[in-house]
Amino acid sequence: MTAEDDRRGEVEPKQDYRSLPPVVRLDETVASVESDVPPDPAAGRNVDQHRALRDD
């Protein structure tokens, strides 16, 4: 198989990715996103037992 044979099966890209997209105005962007409360890092863990067993 030659390089020319490999090129025949390629699919041409539908968009040109060599340039940047058009500029988006600031008022068209999302100002904020509602988020959930972060989970408790010590949830389901016995902190006192962990502290007692540490070998640090």
C-alpha cells in the first residue's frame, strides 16, 4: 500500500479548524452557574480513629 492509497479513503473535514471562531460578546456568555453544595470530605469516615492510627 502506498501513501496515495491511504489518502483516498480519508474523509474531508466539514469545518476549517485552522482559524479561531468568531468573537463571542461578553453579554452572550453565561454569567453564573448554580452549583450543588460540595460533599463533606469526612463523610462516612471516623476522623478520630483515622487520626489515632496514623503512622506519620
